[in-house]
Amino acid sequence: MTVCILGVAVAVALLVVVTGVSLGLASSTTVESEDIDYWIVPDDNGAGSVPLESEGARLSQVHEVTAELTRDDRIDYASPVVLQPLQLTNPATGDREYVVAVGVIPTGDQRRVADMDISPLDTEYSHYADGTYDGQWSGEFVASPAVTERLALTQGDTVDVGNSDRSLTLTHINDREMAAGFGEVPAIAMPLAELQSLTGLDSADQADQILVSTTDPTVESDLAGVYPQTDVVSRAGISGVDATPTNLPLAMALAATLVAGGIGVAFVATMMGLELTAGRQELAVLSAVGFSGRSRALVVVSETVTVAVLGGILGVGLGALAIVGVNAGVSSAIGIPSLATITPALIGYALVAAVAVGLCAAPYPLYLTTRTNTLEELTR
């Protein structure tokens, strides 16, 4: 019986872990940033304030909106964020590399956006010049180690930007790569206004999202009204940018249910069958003292479901511990603070699945019950 409970526990633990990862993936809509609690992003339908047919929805007039947000005493820091591919060329070597450029408003505080340390960038932010985009060009950027390696750059080196007569100067080398989903990409961080000028987003002051740092949860409801048809996403989301709709989380959860359910049903049915085969005399005694076939069947079903539920409870505990381990491992490996998540709904789902396993496994033990010959077993 103990082995049977452990078998169900392992299957349910697998279900909890995979479904927890699926929930984490399903909430992947934002750029992860330390000390940032909320993100304003275009909604899942891609209908933001400025629909761009070729590149998806973006937010407009982001500097003005951000200035308004920072006047709120509850908000510690706010910055629009743009993510755009750029081609960089080392004029000294001719090496070229496409990178993901992250545009932000610099801050003197130690702060990371998309795993990039933006504190070395000049806080004067002179190029924006009150919306004219004709202020002094700083050309500063922070590069991930992969960028400096592929372009053979050292601090202070200058690179050319493809399709532009502008150049950028490396001011700092980040201590790690930018994590995107389950991989790493070569990336740079630079002042938002300068990236907007390089990519043509300065005409409508556009950005992909706005990051907001606050310790006051009442801010969230106010952020929801800043733009029409946008979502406010909390820190619970996973890092990365959800570029296209995907059914991967749903598929993972469904696969976990099928695998865990199949393993659980097969294990419980087999072990309970062996248990009943060894204990046929007990069933014969129940029949001899007057238990009807329906009553004996109810005893068998109750025992099977009870075993499954006990295994489910143990499996939820094992799954929760495994989720803690998965998050710790992923955080250490690629810097994502929370990949899998566990919720009361997930716990309830796992327990319901355990009950379903018990019910689905019951027919085989019931079949063995009907095959038990009372007289033969009592005279053995």
C-alpha cells in the first residue's frame, strides 16, 4: 500500500511541477527588471495606443506619460523601454554583429533592466532636450560580454550603427548576458531617446512598454487607466518579451496531465490489483458475513480512491519542494527569479487529478473482486 501511495505521489508531483512551469510561462509578457514592480504593456490582442502593422502595438508619448508618473510620490522610478535590433560594426576590425538594443531612461541608482546594469549611463539624458531630440548625443552604451567578445571591444571603443551616421561608445561591460526565455542574446543598453532616434521611434515618442517601480500596491489600479487597451503586469511575470501568441503553456499542462494521469492510473490499478489478489480471503470473509457485491465494490473503490488521495497530498508537497528547487536552479543558471509558480488553484487541480486517478484505476480491482470465489477462498 505504501508503494502505491508513493507511486501516485511521484505522478502528482510531476503534474504540479510541469503545470507550475506552464503557469509561469503563461504569464511571460514583460521585460524583467530588478526593483521594477509593474509594467504597462499593450494588451494580448496587440491593440495598444499606436498600432504598427509591421511591428505590433507600441505606446506613444511615453516621455510625457513617464514624467506624469514620476510626479506621483508613490512611484520611485519609471522608464519607457524600447527593444530593437541594431547592427553594430567595429570600424577598427570590420567585425559586425546584430544585437538587441534596450533603450531606457538612465538613473544614477544601481538598477538593472533586462539583466543589463544601466547605472553607468549618463543621467543628464541630454539628447531628448524636452522633446526636440536635438540635444547633445552621448552615444553611451553598456554591452553584454557576448557583444564585446564578438566585436573585439574594450571599454572606450567606438562602434558604428548600421543604416545611420551615428556612432556609439562602450562605457561599461555588463557582468552577465541578457536572458531571453531559456537562452541568452547579445545585447546593449543605451539612452531611450538616442535609440528612438536611431530607429525612427522619435516621431511619435514610442516605446514597447513602461516600467514602474513602487512599493505601494494601490498604484496598479491607476496605471491601468494610463493608456487604453493596455495591460498592467506585476513582477510575478517571467522575463522575456512575448513576441507572438503561443499555446505552449497549455500544451505543457495538458501533456503533464496525460502523462501523470496515465502513470498514476496504471500504477494504482496494478498495485491495488496485486493487493486484492493477495487479500482475496478478506473479500471472501466480507461476502460470508453478509456484505453484498455492491457493498464489497464500494469498499474496494473507497480504498482505491483513498490511496490515490493520500498519494495526491504527498505529491503536492513533493511538487511544491520541486518547484522551489526549479526556481532556484533557473535563477542561478539564467537569472530568471521565478520560472514556476504554485497557486491554490494548482493545488486543487492536483488533488482533483489524484481523485480522478483513483476512480479511473478502480475498474480493475473491481473486476478482481467479482472473480473472487467465496467458498474456494474460505476453504483454502
